[in-house]
Amino acid sequence: LIADEDGELCEVFGVWQLKKFMGREYMGIVRSTFIISPDGDILKSWDKVRVKGHVNEVLEALQSL
């Protein structure tokens, strides 16, 4: 979990995007998960994450590294 008060990381990771909800369009953060190596490389990413079952997917990916 990373705090990003100024939105800089949202821009870098591409998670600040146009969203649509109930016919309304607005800019917001797309729920995403990243596995980042100690060197800063993105090893795995998921976007538009659905909570149900997601933790198991991430755990499996971590265990396979």
C-alpha cells in the first residue's frame, strides 16, 4: 500500500484514468495491484481489480517468484 498525496505515482503507474459510473464520466484511480522488485522493476500487475479472489491470485504470483 502506497500513499500518493500529490498523484505523482498515479501518473507514473498509469492508474489515474477516465472512469464511468451510472452514466457519469470522471477522472479517478483505477484499483490496481503491482508486485515490485527491490530494484523497482514491475514483476506483475493487475488492473481493474475485483476484490473477490484477488488476494489468492497475488499470493500465487508471489509464491511462484
